Amino acid sequence: MISVREALDVVVREVSPLGAERVGIVAAGGRALAEEVRSGRDVPGTANSAMDGYAVRHADLTDLPARLRVVGIAAAGAVGGRVNAGEALKIMTGAPIPAGADTVVRVEDTRADGDLVEIGVAPAAGANVRGAGEDVRSGDAILSRGRRVGPAEVGLLASIGRAFVLVVQRPRVAILSTGNELVEADDTVSPGQVVNSNAYTLAAAVAEAGALPVILPIARDSLAETRAAFREAARHDAILSTGGVSVGDFDYVKAAMDEVGVRRLFWKVAQKPGKPLTFGMLEGRPYFGLPGNPVSSLVCFELYARPALRKMAGFEAIHLPTAAVTLGEDVKKAPGLTEFIRCRIERRDGRLVATSTGSQSSGVLRSMSQGHALVIGAAEVSRLRAGSGARAILLDPQAGATEPPF
């Protein structure tokens, strides 16, 4: 049995990013860049007005009110015009700054009088002018390899003229559930049967991590069927199985792993929930043998499989972020094991306070649904005291961290 940090280090060490593919920038949303992106142009390309008003020479505003002759109008998309001493050009938001002008006076600080404009308030020199290259300079490295492409990144790519970009391929992840007791979500549940909720839970978690889930048919409790399921799963980039990694007479997963050639790297981690976790490599593909209990399965996914999939998908930030919290209550924990306690987080008097979601049973999936975080209970302590500080792993799929949480 190994520690949680040893297990995580093994997992992250064994996986690598997949290859790159070229996609349209809208399709790149949520993906990781497979290239550094540099701009080949200034953005904006020319100085332009930040608002509606009048383009003027700031030198003409020394004596107020200033009365200037309006010599034309500049609309967005139109280039031209010139402002000489004593002149102003009416200008719209986004229109290029005409030659000779260096400042824009807001329209609300002016009064029109025929072909003249009276300016009663003098802004600072250069006010309301967006300079050429204010956002991006030609040659700037604007996005790094491994950066997640979000809405702002899509807009940046469009602004520099990149309609296509290289992103890392998304891993295709086989999800294999084993057990005679399992039925599908829309089946009638007879006594002794349970719904295969793990497959659906993991499929949603895989998609949230930026990968592509593929739910395989349930493998019943026989070595032949489990072995055949593993061979089908091996056609994918990564494999998640649930159940069959404990020590029961009908747990055939470990035997099937050996027969199909899984190189097992560890089995059992000193943690709760999720101690009977197995990890190995099958023909260069990561294999996670997750426990059958729903909370154990999901917690192990978040701590180990999620970082692996995100690294395979090319992301820089592969781990869930953490935060310093104050415990709102005493929590008893298992001695000798790192325990991940499902908690709610709320802000009280400027502090983040963590309170348990209730039952910490590995079969109570609702406690994950109601929680915001996993408070890390160190292996060497047996009780977490109210008012003491702790680290909490935030269950926020849109956030990310480059450093491991423990």
C-alpha cells in the first residue's frame, strides 16, 4: 500500500499528451493549445476612439471654454480626415483617430453650435484614444502551449487573424463496469440489483475533464467476459473500470488484467475513501481500476484519473485547486489513512469555513452532490478539530492548478 502522493506521482509520470490536430477556433473552445500562438499584427491596427465625441488637438484646449470649427465626421471603419489648429472632427466609437488629433473629448462634455463645437471640460492629453497595439503588439506571444482555450482566447485568436489553431487531441476513455448485480438506468431494479450509476457518473466526469467518454456494456462476473471486455477497452486511449478490484471470490478484474498484459504499478492506496485503487499501463494506455462504491470511484477519479486525462489532453493545469479553510466542526477520521472529507464551503467573517456534508459512507453519492470540496485529513491525525486550519480540494471543474493538492 502506497501513500496518496506516491500514487499521484506514479500516475502523472506514466502519461503523456496525445498528438495535435488543427481545428476551427470555435471548436477549439475548452481544448488545450498544442502550439504557442504569436501575433502577426497589432491589435488594434490603428489608434481609434474609445467613445463618441470630438477628435481634437489637446493644445487647443488650454483656454476654456474652447470653440472649435467642426470639419467633418469620422465613422467606424472609415479612414481619413485631418485636424488642424482650431479644428475638431466629430468621431464615433471605434473610428480611427484622424491625422493631427491626439485627444477625444466626450460628446457629453461639449455643446454643438452650428459648425462649431464648444468644449467646456478639458480631458488629459491622449484621453479616450486607444493606441495602435494597445491590446496586442505584432510579434507578441499571446497564448502558451497547454493553455485552455476559453471565450477570451477564441476572441484573441480571431483578432489576430487565426481562424484555425492546433489543439491536443481529446483522449477517448473506455468506461467498463463489472458485476452480476448491475442494471442500466432505465431497467427495472429487482431485489439484489443496483443501477450502474458509476458508468454515468464517470462519463460525466470524463467529459468535464476534457476527454471523450465511451461507456462499454456491463461485464458480468466471469473471467472470460471480463477478459473480453478488457480487450475491447484497450482500443481506447485510457481505461476506467469500476468494481472487481477488491478481494471477493467473484472479483475477476485482477486476473483479467494479468491475462491481457496490464503492467500493474500499484494496488491499494493509504486513503479513505478509495483504498482498493489499482493503476497500471496496458499497451501504453493508462488503466484505472476504480472501487465499486460510488463515492470511492468518483473521489479516485478526481484525485488520480482526472489529472492523467488532463495531461493527456495537453493542459498545463491538470490538478484541482486547493484553498485554506477553517473547520466548522470536529471531524473524526480513520487513523493511518489520508481521508478526503466531503464538505460544504461558506465564507464567514472573511474566512472559508468547511462543514461536513453528513455521512461519509462510500455509498452515499448524495454527499458528493451536496459538497463543494474535499478536506484533506492527514494520515497521522485521528480527529480534525473545529477551528483548526486545513487544506481543501475544490471540486471546481473550470479551475485548475499546476501543483498537486497533497
